[in-house]
Amino acid sequence: MTSKAKSKSKKIERAKAGKKARSTVSKKTIRNFCITLVAVIVLIVLVSIILFIRKKEADRTVKVAFCGIPQEVTTFIEGQIPKSDDYNVVCSYLNKDDVDLKTVSEKFDLFFTWNGEISDTLSKFSEDLPSKIIQTIPTSLRSKKTYPLALDHFELAYFQPVFDKNGLEEPGSWKEFEEYLKESSKHVFTPFFCQGSDDRTLLAFIACIVESRGGLSAYEKLMELLKKSGSLEEKMDVELGQCEDGALTIRLLLDMLKNWAQEGYVHPLWYLGTRNDVLYFMEDKQVAVLFESLTDHRSVPYSIIRDYTSMRFPLDSYAKEHCLISPAIVAMSLSNNMNNDDLLLPFANDEVQSRFSMLTKLGPTHSRAESYDRQADDVRFWAASCKGGPVPDPALAVYQRKPEQMKELAAEIRTYLKTK
């Protein structure tokens, strides 16, 4: 064999040896990699199991807090929370006037309150609600952070005999509403009346007019304006939107109410009216339309309230998108406790919602739940029909933890209304 051939043969042998070595290394590397991967997976599974067990143990105690809602309501809610050996529910009852929301967000898992400044603040710390809970209610009522359980409402209650005896019709617009007040002044002592001495009722009435005439955006601007510091005078001429009378401002509305008193559409001292005054005028059949909450509506004797038809505020033609000033009792999830969803799920049940409406006499939120009566059912319908859904009145949206500031503003409003 020539030297050239021998050289070629050695090269071939070396190539085969190298290939074999590479093959051996490759198989060994793959085997080692697989062993390592399996070990990592097993470790991850073990760690996950350990963490799950630890979290399950940590989540065994579910801390539930109630703030600012009636005792009979909290008792009902507690009764709907499922019992289980997997967790223990501990309930606390908080005073809304001195509650520390940062502490609440860190201490509790579930929270029940009225929607407003408290729920808005806590929503920054809360968990999103699962779709299986919120999908049972109308779209405009849905929120990722709060689940509404029952709806209150600030209504206009019309004295039906005024319609029947005098051929009047329920007003469908703001102009028609003022025409109704003008016409009914011929038949009753005070066409319009409300419990004006109550700070919450007074501010809710003004907010309802703002929403009625300026829509959702005007309501939102009013709430932001009220949250700012400063006197009533500093807020009087801030434009909230447009209405049929031009720029919508607090001054425009208060001057309108002064004019109502001059025209005889309202008792001259309506803003000092007490609950007893309301009941007296209603019983004497001397008020054509009353402004009150659905909760207050329930306190009027049936022999009197049966003659009144509840309606929402008439709407100004300028406003396109609306909300309903309808305070709601809401539930929130403040932590990632693994039991939260299971505890909240019963409240998305139509039968539970029906019983809740029967207890509170408020509007249910579940689409198929039975309402206490027509008034409660109307509130759900009105809220569902508004793009902005149900929203809180100023007492909740702004002054839920600041009652003294609300008192000061209401006093300033009354002072302005009594000036000539």
C-alpha cells in the first residue's frame, strides 16, 4: 500500500473515531439533560404542593367586614355564606366615620358596604371579581371591583289623584316637569316638596337635577367639584355641562329653585322641611310630587303612599348619556384568599337575590331575581337602561367619611336659598 493510500486510510479511521466520540458525548449530554429536567419538574411540583398546602392553611380563616349597612342586612349576608370544614369565617363590624381604609385593605378578605367614597378608595387595593359572579347582572351594573347586591334610589313620587282628576300626564321631559308643577299649583298647596332639612336628601336632590339636566358627565363633574376644598361660592359658577337654559352650574339650579318658591311651585321653606312635614302634607293631600329615597318611601304608611306613583327624574333633551343616582350595597374582594370566590358566589344566585330584595325592600340586581314590588323592579330596570348604571348620591360618593363637611355645604346652600 502506498504512503498516500495509508494516509487516506488513517484519515478515514480518525473521522470514524471522532464521529463515534461525538455520538457518545451527544447521548450522554441528552441523558444528563433529561435527568436534570425531570429533577427540576419534580422539584417544582413539590414546591408547588408545599406552597399550595401553606396557602390553603393560611387561607383557612376568611376575614369578612361590614361597614355602614343595617344590622338585619349583615345578619342576612352572614346567613348566606357557605359553611365548610375547609375554612373559618370571622366577621367584623366597622364604623364608617373612623375606619382606616389602608388597614381594612390589609386586614380583611371580603368587604360589604354602600358604594361610594369607601368602595372607590378600596378598589385600588381589591381583586377583580370573577366573570361567573358578575355575568348574572345587567351589563351597565357590572364592575370588576364591586358586586351590587341591592339598589336604593332617589325618586319622584307623583300624587296620582292630581293626574286622574285634572287630566294631567306624567312629565317626560324637564320642561314638561316644570309645566306639571305650574298646573298642579292650581290644585295643591305645595306642588313639590321634600325633607329639605335632611342634609343627604338636600344634596341628593341637587345631584338628581344635575344628572337629569346634564347627564352622566355633569354628574361626574359635580362629584369631582364637591371633592375639592373651598366654599360653595367658589363652586357656584363652575360649568358642569349644558342644558336647555344654557351653561349648567350650581348657581343656575339654586336660582331655579328660588324661582320655584316665587312661582308657588314649592313651599317657600321647603329646604327646612322635616319628615313630619312631609307626612303631614302627604296625608293632607297637599303635595303633587315628592322627592325621597326608596328607603324613605318604605316608611310611609300604606294608606298614604298607595296614592303615589314612583318615577325617575325627567330628562333634559341636551343630555344623551345618563346614570341613575341609586346607592347600592356592594361586595368586594380585598385579598387573593382562595376561598373568596366560593363565599361570594351565592350572592350571584337569583333566589338569594330575591330573598335579599324581600328583606331590604330594595331593587335586586340579578337579571332573573324576583323584586319586592313594582318600585323595586323599576329601580333595577332604570339602572340597567342607563349607560352609566347606578351611582351613589353625594353623601356616599363624597362625604361618606366626612359628614361634617356635608353639613357645612348643606348649610351654605340653605343660606343661599333663603336670600332674596
